[in-house]
Amino acid sequence: MNGKEANIVNAPPVKKDICGDHPPRMPITPYDHAMKMTLGPLDYLARRFWNPVRDTELGASISSAVMDMMVPAYRIAFNYLYNLKVEGAENLPASGALLAANHSSWLDAQILAPSLARRAYYMAKAELLDMPLSGIFMEMAGGIPIERLCVDSAGLRKAIDLLKKGNLVVIFPEGTIPGEENLTRKDVEPDTGLLPGNEGMIMLAIKTKMPIVPVGIRGTGEALPPEVFPRMECVPSLGPHNISVHIGKPISFADYYGKKLSEEESDHLLKKVMVEIGQLAGKQTRHSVKTNSL
């Protein structure tokens, strides 16, 4: 990634253009081009079948069948490999909700799938769903592509529609993990132990009148460190790792329905959610350091 592309991540908000047929995309790894060159032909053949049925009843049936096979397999594998534990499952609403989780590893979405009592859909940067072959699987798993460099009404409409129909929609408000896009573990905020959050989740929750359920995922960053891929700066640890998912109580924004938030209100609500996620994820924050030193 060159300096110009890396700076996009931390650049101040700017007015975005409407996404066209070929929206601008950011590279996920330094090897994107090589991956598309080697796996592109297979991806092309697979998409010749998948794309025409993706948004049809047949596509929905295929997706459900794939998830019905994969989720139990994930559960067995993760219980064996990582002694997967889930706390706070009773906090999940029976209706629609926006689940906001920390993002520490490429394992996070896979860990969440068998940790929830029902199927969830995942908001993901569109670049991920562009990746050859794995992008098709992510679509089958419920991935909602969100453009980051232009206004993406299609992706947001899909997320809104799913929420209003009573579904769970997962968002990783940090937008990425340390180790991607020129970000490191040192770029986390001292108050939350997380990368800066995106206020878009607050707007989405208020617009749909849905609660945000904070979720903390622990252990994935050690089981598969973000520096392993795409930076390839280290290899995965072979030692035993425990992974746990901690589901917090829903946060309601009913007092703000129908109102236009000020910048201060938006920042306050975002910080409230991010602090809660950081605590559930067991992150060391400025507050926890002070508390432990007493």
C-alpha cells in the first residue's frame, strides 16, 4: 500500500461522491493483485453460477444450506481448538438488533457465527467481498458489502431492510483490524483500547430504531494475530488458546429517535458504545490502568 492509500484511513471526513458502477476500492493486502491473477479464473467460473441467483430465492436457499452445514462445523472446531465460551447470550433481543463487536483478528466473524443463537448478517468493507472465491463464501454467509470511499446507499438499504425484518446485523465499528491498512496495535484509543469507531453505527441504530448490542471477543488476536496476515510479520502461535465471546446488554437510543444529533451528541454516544465494547473485550484502557494501580 502506498502512502496516499494508507492516509485515506486516518483522513478527516470529506464529502463522498455517489458510488457508481465501478466504485473506488482500497487494497486489502499487498498481494491482492497476485491473488486475483492466480484465483481469478476459478472465481470467474464460480460467479458465472452464483451471481445470477445471488439475490433470488434459490440464492437464499443455497446460502441457508451452506450456513446450516458450516455453523455446526465451526462450533465443533472452535470448541476443540479454542475452548470457545459464550457469556451473555440471554442479552440478545428476539427481534432485530445491531451487534457491535471489536475487531482483533480475521477469526472474529467466524467465531461469532457459532456463538449466536440465530443467524446474523455481517456488514463488511466491499473490498473483502471482492476477494476471489472467499468473497463468494462471505456473500453466502450473509456479508453486506459497504463502500468506504463513496456513498453506498445499496449496502445501507440492505442492512436497514434486514434490521427492520427482525434480523441480527453485525458491525465492526473499528472498520478494520490492527495489522491492516498501515494500522498497528499502537493506534488504539486510550479510553477504549480499540481503534477509533465509526459513528455510522449510531446513525444506523437511530434510523432503524434498533438497539446496539455491544459484543466483546477475547482471544482471537492471540490465536491468529493480525500481524500474521496480510503483513506476514509473524507466524501463528501453536500454543493452546482460549476464545470467549461476551455479549452485553442492549443500548437503546430511544431518546434520540427523530432528532438530528449534534456533533457532540454523536461523539458522546459513539464513545459510550466503544467503551462498553472495550470493557467486554477485556481491553486495557486508561481507566482500567488507573483502577488497577490503586
